Amino acid sequence: MNNKRASCRVSHSRRRGQPVERDFRQHHNQGVWREVQEERRQESIPRGVCLSMCPIRELQDREAQNLLHRFEVLSGTERERWPRADPSGVVKEYARPAAGKDSTRPSDLRPPAVLLKTVFYLVDNIAASPTLRPWTEVYDFVFDRLRSVRQDMIIQRVSGADCVAVLERTVRFLIYASYRLCGEPLRLYDPRINDTHLQESLSWLLECYTSGKHPNQEEFQALGLLYNLGSSRATQHTMELPERIRSSPVMHLALSVSRAFMERNPVRLLRLAHSLDFLQSCALHRHLETCRRDLLLIYSHGHSSKNCRFPLHKLAHILALDVPLTNQLCQAHGVEVRGDYVVFSKTSFTEPEAGKLQCAHFHDLVDRKQRDLTVGSIIHGCT
């Protein structure tokens, strides 16, 4: 009888253990399956083997078709009918994906280390070159080749430190270009195209920051916020950052500028702008025209009186402009200037005619911060 009860207990315990054992096998098999799937996915990702900045096949094709950029031509052959390529200076150009064209051939793809080396070459030898002019052409060349670098990274699904290093320099270059080329003819520089690529590169970079620690994260979180002042998406992203990042000095300043912009407090914004470094000011500069316009509008209502005389030099200081430019800005907005004083009137304020104010003429606040900074030091972040 006792033996019977014991066998029943064993039997029941085995039945109770069967589902647990089955679940364990199931989860174990799922884990193995995920590992197999990941291995297959990794095997299907193309891995570049091109160790030069430009695949040899493209170099030969472009040389044969006389499609080399003048920055890529071998010195001494410029005047020849078919200039020869400089192997150390030719960089893979961006090519749109086309039907029937294999863009995943390993021999045409550069591995991450070569991509980073290419970016350093573009910054140090092209963008920062004191002899290559005009800079609109320099920008066009570097912009295209950086786009090709990002294309290779996307195809190979590059991530990690090399990816971050490439994207950080790309974002700095595009922010600097948005300031330096402001006001250039549309055929030479399109701010909307630059903005599109800047936003894409910045979003990719901020996504990279979600894994691991990165020494420049605070810098680029601040640049993203300053460049996108007034964007609810950028503000929400900032509010979701860890406290250690939001409380850093650079982020605290950027948040203060953002708050002043959202509250339409141009006086405080312009005062805070003096504390920004050069590249931060480049990110902010596209908002300065709106900020100064708002200030004149607010003053036109707040100081609207026939007997009120506002010192012109004081207004110039608030606007972070010199006196002649302040005078020009006032006239464009219908604000009367009498000698050394400004007479505000809420009925006289007007919006300037299209094209009357050239943003590039009002860059004093940013210009004086560049001082002895070189293009290379700006893009590499050595400021």
C-alpha cells in the first residue's frame, strides 16, 4: 500500500514537471533560433573590402570618361585633354540606387575604418584647405562625398564608435556650412537640401547615442536643440534625456535659450546668445532674424509714444548689432530713427519686403566668435 502511494507521488510529480521541462526546451529552442537568425542576418550584410577612398573600378571609369573633379586630378596633368586621376585624392562619389545596379559589391564598399579615414581627408585636405576656392565648390564636393560615406555605412549597417565619429563631423560640417554659405545664390547653395541632410544625420547620430556612453553627446544634444528652436519634437526629445545630460552646463544653456524662444522673450535670448560658442551660434543664427523682428514688434507696442525716445546705441547693444545695421533693420520694419534715437509706434511697424534684408549682413554676433578658429578645428570639434 505504501509502495503504491509512493509510486503515485512519483507519477504525479513527473506529470507536473513535464510542462516545465517542455517550456524550458521551447525557450531554449527559441533562443537558439534567434541566434541562428542573427548569424544569418550578419552573413547577409555586405562587408566592404575596398581599402582606398575610391574603388579602383570607379576611378578608372571616371578617368576614362573625363569625369574627375578638379580636386581629384593629378598635379601637372590639369591642362591635358584627359587629366589623370590622383589615386591619393580621388574619393568615391555618391550614386543614386538604380535598377539592375548592384550597390552591395564588397569591392565597391569601404569598411568603417576606411570611411573614417575618408572623412578626415575631406575635412583636413579639402574643407580646411586655405588654397581651394571658392568655398561653394569646396562645400559641393565635400557634401557629395560625405553623402557617399553615409551610403556605404547604411548598406553595411555600420554602428559603433566609427559611425559616431563620421556623423559628428558630418553634422558639424553641415551646421558650419549653413552659416558660412547663408545668402549664397540658390544655384550654388540650397539651404533646404542642406537642412534635410543635416536633420537626417543628426537624427541618426542621436539614435546612436542611445546605446553606450559617448563623450560628445552633450555637445550634439545642445546643437540639435539650438538648431531646431521652437520644435516640439526636439523639446520633447530633450526632456526625455537622462538627468546627467540635461543638467550639464552646455545643455543648461541650450535649454535656457530654447525657453526664451518659446516664451517669445527676444531680449533674454539675445543676451544668452553671447554665451554660446561659435558652432552653437552657427546653429542658432537661422533664428536670429525672427528674434530681432519680434523684439522690434514688442518694442513698437511697449514703447509706442510720441514723446518716447529710445537711444539707438542701446537698441543696437540689445540686438547685438552695430549702429548702422540697427538703423537699417529699423527702417526695413518701418521703425523711425531720428538721429541718435528711435521712435517706436505700434501703427508704423511693417514687415520688410522680400529680399530687402540679407541675413549674411547681420552675422556680427556669430562672426566675432570665430576669431582664430580654423575650419578643421571647427569640424573636428577642437575648439
